[in-house]
Amino acid sequence: MRPLLEIKDLQTSFFTERGEVRVVDHVGLSIAPGRLMGLVGESGSGKTITALSIMRLLPERARVVGGRIEFDGRNLLELSEEEMRRVRGAKIAMIFQEPMTSLNPVFTIGSQIAEAVRLHQRTSRAEARQRAIEMLRVVKIADPERRVDDYPHQLSGGMRQRVMIAMALSCRPKLLIADEPTTALDVTIQKQILDLIRELQEQFELAVLLVTHDLGIVAEYADDVTILYSSRVMEQAAAGELFANPLNPYTRALLQSIPGAGGLKHRRLQAIPGTIPDPADPPPGCRFHPRCPMAVDDCSRVAPPLEAKRPQHYVACIRV
């Protein structure tokens, strides 16, 4: 199946007083229609900047310096800003980490969803309001005819996140990017939100990029997985293959650090020694080698390419 989104050799940098800092370094991934890709890594690995690069919503000091982002046959990096605005929301939608700061506190939730509809589709105010009510019903907010006139502060965190999902899907996009969509929600509400995203993915035949640091979430919901570490891809595979046969030492270390993963229910959890390197001063060779129990001298000299070690299973490690 032809990918809906294909990222090739993506490079994104911040330009600071310390010079250029590469925060996404030769990243590549692809998502087919109807598939959910989990983009996983520790804080500072480049997950969110990868997502913002796709949307072309980077901070002021950041810019894409190389690579291609092909969506539905078009390179998004070659589009004008006006063309890109027609893509955002209508064809690619994004759910941000914190719904309270993403929703405008002085407008009702219905008016904010309706605004997204009217921005991309030729509808009247009445039609846009009706679409807002329908979308609130789709995301399972009770009594949507009444709640459509609520303000964000009148809703719980879980309900605000449902509103963000309703807004994102109001124009029937082909790709949904969910950046840590369960941040600051309790465990029960987290599961409800993730179940909802999965259900809507199947209902609307969405491609989904789920950005998270939680491999437990990925194991339950993702079809495919990309593991990032210090701005580089370490491993890519279908979720079942990756959890059954993790090959990169970093992936194995991540799995050993979460309860019940990889058949480790009755073993002591293992912490990964050290910390993720400073992106302004990364180590030479493999970025993970200072923390890797399998490292040899060549690991500090050779930046390992991402290669197929098994069918459709790609790993960046000279020791595999």
C-alpha cells in the first residue's frame, strides 16, 4: 500500500547563540492509510519537533534544513504558506499536549470547532454549529446540544481533550498527529481517550501518528513503531515484530524499564544508566554508545545506518 505520509532524511535545527543545534537528524518514517504509527522516545529525543516539522509549525528559531515530507504525493516543504494553511486542519490535523492552553478560554467550545469548519469548508454559521454538535456527539460528550455553548473552564481535562479531538476531526482529515494526547490525565481517562482515538481511526480510516514516551501505550494501540533517541531513529518495525524481537540495545533497555513488557512480568525492572545527551554536543558515532552495555570501540566512531536486519525490521546498530 502506498504511504500517505513519507518522511525522508528529515533534518531540523534550532539556531541559537551556541550555533546550529540539530534536533531532528536524518529521520525517516512512513505511515499508510488506516495505520497508527507510534513515535517513541525519551524527553528530548526529537519527537515533538518531528511532528511540528510535518505541520510546519516550528518555533521561530527552528527550521527544516534538509529532507522531504511527502504527504499524499506532495512535498509539504515545497508548498507556499497559503497552500500549507489549506493542508493544516483540512488534510492533516494535530492534537497538542495540553488542551487547556490549546483552547481559547474566552470562546465557547462550539464556536471554536465551528471556526475550524468554516475556515476550510464553505458552510453557514448554522451549518458549522450543527457540525460542532455532531462532532461533540462523535467524541462521546453527553448532551452535546447543551455543552456546545460551554467554555473550556467548564469542562474537565478529559472532556477538553475530547473537544480537541472533535476540532481536529471536524474537517475529516486524512492524517491525525496526536502529540502526547494523554498528558496530565489520570490513568482511567487516558485509556478512554486512547480508545476513542483508535475507534475514530477505524471509523474515519485515518492514518495516525501517535507521539509518546510510553511503550505500554504503543504496545496496546500502535500498528507500527519508530524508536527515536537523541534525534535519530534507532529501530522501526511493525509493533508485534518489535515487541517480540527487539534488536536495538536501546529498545531492549526501554522494554526492560517498563512493567510487564517483553515477558518481563516477574523480573526486576532495569533503569537505563546516564542521561540523554545534550543536542548541542552529541557524542560521536552512535548516540547511545555512552549508555549502551554492548558498546565497543567502533560504536564511538561509526554512526550506524538504519538497515533491514529482518524483513520490514530496521535497526541502527553495528552490533546487531
